[in-house]
Amino acid sequence: MVAAFVGRQIVSIGCSYKNPRGGVAMVLNVYSRCVYSRFRCLVNSGGNTRFYKLLVALWAYFCLLVLLLFDRDVKIVHIHTSSYNSFHRSSYFVKLSKRFHKKVVLHVHGGGFKEYYESNPQKISKILNICDVIIVLSETWKIFFQSITSVPIEIVNNVVEHPVDAMVSMKKEKLCILFMGAIVKEKGVFDLLQTVGEHMETFHDKIEVHIGGAGDVGELKEQISHYGLGDIVYCHGWVSGDEKVTLFSQSDVYVLPSYAEGLPVSILEAMSYKKAIVASSVGGIPEIVEDGVNGFLITPGNRTQLFMVLNDLLVNREKIDRMGDASYQKIQSYFPESVSQQLSNIYSKLLQ
């Protein structure tokens, strides 16, 4: 864990994390339980209405102001952000912290940051350049941020908990495919359904598709009905706890054919459960999924490629265990004890 004396000197800023929904929230949740010996986090986003979200942000801003005024232990403000509204909101916390001459760590999680940066590079660069350290999730993102700012860039792996032992039923004859994430076009879930639907002669009675997540459930059900997938596709809604453990444990292949990503926590979780991965070659994914070693990489939106790799795993089931073992080997540096050391090294430098 991050040492207690360091923990007292750090205030984190981020989204609501105690009942996590989404990758950043899950990272903060694991931080709070497994990484920091003392986790002080001001929640600056959450809620279902604009008014409530504004109140949450204002309250976090006020609480940070009070801490900066009266708590002399605080030396570092660690701000978790992504793109668009999240970055805009975070910019106020960056500027407030710098006014009090605190060290600012900006931890960028968003997969769409390149497109966001292009929308207003001057304004975004102004915020980036007053930070003391920018944390990113992969070497790909480090290279990008080095091209737009002179601020030191550090890589900290997205944290994932050690897998939980679960009762696993006997291996099924059917290939069990798992998707877990937001039910939106950008995550590629509809590409997955369309691929299965267009190749029912190949997949019928040979696969199961389990989908966990919230979002455009209406479109999801419409596609399942349109392609006649009711006896193949199982929708679980948002899953957590024991249900999530069971889904990871009993699946064979984890599929996430996204159009944009940072470094998806769901893929890391699947790897911790020794799963073969099928994912898009976007963001930091190619740094954790090695094509042909622990899974397959495809081009976003390329349903022909998606069909080919799923069919390959269906026909060559022996690849799945080998790829799962490779996934587990690759995930070691993402477990809490390793991430804790990565963060401690950054904090120690800033506190010198």
C-alpha cells in the first residue's frame, strides 16, 4: 500500500466510486481498498441530473478549498479525469490547487482524449502545462502526451484486484463469450451481435453470448430480436460482486470490440481470470493483448475479422487455455501491490 505518511499528504479528486459503475470508478474503488493505506478522495462527479451533478462538483470544490486553506499536511492533489466535460470540470481543481502552490498530478483515463484535444488544443494545453506530473495508462498515451506538453509523463497501470475463487461448472460444449461494458455503439457490442446474427449457420447451438452492462438496452433487445438471438444471447444488465465473478469464471473468451479506449479495466479483469481476449487495436489495448498470444486484435467495426477470430477459437478450442495462461502472466504488474509501488515512486519524487 501507499505508505500512511504519504497518504496524509495526498488528496484525490475523482468520480463517485463506492458503488462503482464504469472503469474509472472501479479503479478508484480498488485504490480505496487495496492501494492506499489512507484514501482521501473528494467526489466531484456523479448523479443523474445536471443540477445534482453541479452541486456535487461545487461541494467538492468547496471541500478542496477548505483543505488547502487549513490542512497543512496536504502536499499533492491527485486529480482523476478523462475527456470533454470531465476534463473541463477537472481544470478548475487544477487551477485551485496551483493557486495554493500544491503539486498537481493529473491522471488521464479517457480513451477519446486525442479527439478532445484537437477540439481546443490551446485551452487544454494551458491546463496540462501547469500540472507537475501527468499520469497515463500506456506507452501509446505517453508518446501522445509528450507530443503536446513538456510536463513529465508517467505510466501507472490501471489497477485490477486479484481474481476471486468461484465455483466453476464443468466445461460446456458451447463456447461461452462474455462482453462487459456500456451498451453503446462505441463499445462494439452491436457489432458483436450483428456478427453472430449474420453467421447463425456457424454459431447456432455452438456458442453462448453473455452481455453485462447498462446503456441502450432498447437497441440491444431490438438487435437480439432482429437477428433471432434470443436462445443464444443472455443479457444480465449491470453486474457486480458475485455475479460478475461467476460470469468471468464461467466464460471462455472476453470480447470488447471498442472504437476508442484508454486501457479498459474490464479487459484487465478478464485477463486476471485467465481469459482469451478479442479486442480492437485501439488506445493501450495492443500493449496488453498480444495478437495470437493471449488473444486476437481486430480493426474497430470490422465484422469480418471478428467472425474469423471467433470461428478460429470455436474450431481450435485448445488455443483458449493457452491464451488464458498468457493473459494471467501479462496481468501481474496490474495487481494492487505493483500499482501501489508505481504511485509511491511518483509521490516520493514530488515530495523531495
